[in-house]
Amino acid sequence: AYVSSYRALPLNLYHIQWKFRDEVRPRFGVMRGREFLMKDAYSFDVDRESARAAYNRMFVAYLRTFDRLGLKAIPMRADSGPIGGDMSHEFIILAATGESEVFCSRDLLDLPIPPADIDFRSDLSPIVQAWTAHYAATDEKHDPAAFEKLPEDRRITARGIEVGHIFYFGTKYSEPMGAKVTGPDGAEVPVHMGSYGIGVSRLVGAIIEASHDEAGIIWPESVAPFHVGLINLKAGDAKVDAASEQVYDRLTKAGIAVLYDDLDQRAGAKFATMDLIGLPWQVIVGPKGVERGEIEIKRRATGERETLSAEAAMNRIVAG
């Protein structure tokens, strides 16, 4: 009720909270459950042009958000469903375990993500047009004839996981609810609305499905629960324990989160567990290396291993 004039617009309200849905077929763990954490945002504007600008801002913000999460999310034309409206995009990541079939141009995989210094007050329509000019559609909006016009080597048919969904639904809700503001000319007009959702808890499963190998998870650095997995190969050995604790202290003082495995287990079990957890870096401290003043580091994403002096290894990880 406190918004009565166009001068109070544009307005964007959001909340992040737990939701409950009477899901008929819960499946895929946190991917589709009856309880989930959701980010919902709603935009309110005085006219269609302003509302489209708000939609574009969120479109670009979603591209950047998912990129920072380590995901390549492709905006695809989508069915608005019961929410309604004449414009809707799902942000889809490609994964073999995806819930639905999706169709897109391979050119979308090479498009640059808007930079961190993008001015969200500027005209963002060229960026949106660059992304929407290429064919990309969910199963509900798929046009086989249009898709087949693409060169065969540029067509992608795959499974996809929805990680975000945005809608513009104009005055569908504001008109029947009487949500109006006084316009510049003094006349009352219904506000134009959009909604924007991200399943926050669902993202955890989506990231794992999009970033893993046969050994386990490969966490993107930006969202990894720890940055380093520290493996003590001979827990209980005074020298190895001391060297491992020095590594732990050095890294934590540098602001790096470390998961320290000092369990009394075989080396093979430790390696397998740490690969399964999938932290970006592994630091391996064993008796032979300690005698030589060396430790081993491993990059989980590539499997690349290096044996370095303790100082060089720490510098390598701190530098990223």
C-alpha cells in the first residue's frame, strides 16, 4: 500500500526461504524434493519498457551468478506454465542426469559471460539479444523445423537441469488485484511485474551433476566447502604429524579452509575418500617426503601432481 506513485518504481523485492511442495514424485536427492530453499524475486515497474529493462538486468545477473558458481548455464525459451506471461527463460546446465531434454546451438557454449564491471544501469538489451539470438529451447518450446536449420555439427540435443527461471507476466496479476500506481500524467495504471527464481538447495545437486568424474565430485573453487584436503599418510608418526600440522597452520593463517585427514587408514582409502569429496587441492604429507623436505600436491580437476618443497607447495596453493 505504501507504493502509490510511479516515483516509487522501479522496485525489486526478494526473499530466500524454505518452501514445501506436494511433489508427486520426489527424486534425485536434493534436486527435486518436497522441501527446498528458494530465492524468489519480484520486479514492479510502471510500463512494459521499464519492466523489460528489469527482466534484462536479472537475465544478465543470472548469467554472472551461475558463472561465479562454476556453472555454464544456458538461457532457454521456456513455457511459462500456470504463472503465465509472454516471456520466460529457464537457465539450464547440461548434464547426463538432467530431468528433461533440451535443444540448443553449440555457439552458446562459446559466448562470453558479461564482465564483473558491467553497468546494470545501462542498456543491457544487446547482451540479452546476443544470447537469445541462438536457438535454445526446452522440450515444451522446441521447434524441430527451426532446430534442423542449424548445421548438424552445431546442434546439441542433451539432458538439462534447471537452475533458475525468470518470467515477465506484465499486468496479469496487478490488474485483478488492483495493484496500481499514479503515472506521470496523473492517471492510475497497473504495475508491470516479473518474477525470478533460483532453487538454492537444488544448486548443490546441480553442481555435483555438472562437475564430477568416476572418482567423485570436482568442486568449483568458488563454492568448495574447503579449498584444500590435507592428507597425513602416517598419522601417529611424530615427524609426519608435525609436518602436517605446520602445513595446516600455514594455510589456515593464509585464510585457506583446510580439511585435515589424520585418520589411521591405508593410503589408498585416504586418496579415494579425498577424491570422492572433491576439494580443489590435495596436499599429501608422507614419511618419505618429510625426510626429503618435500610434500606432494594434487589438482583435483586435472589430476596433475607435483612434488615440491614445503615452502614452494604452500606458495603454489596460496597463489591459486
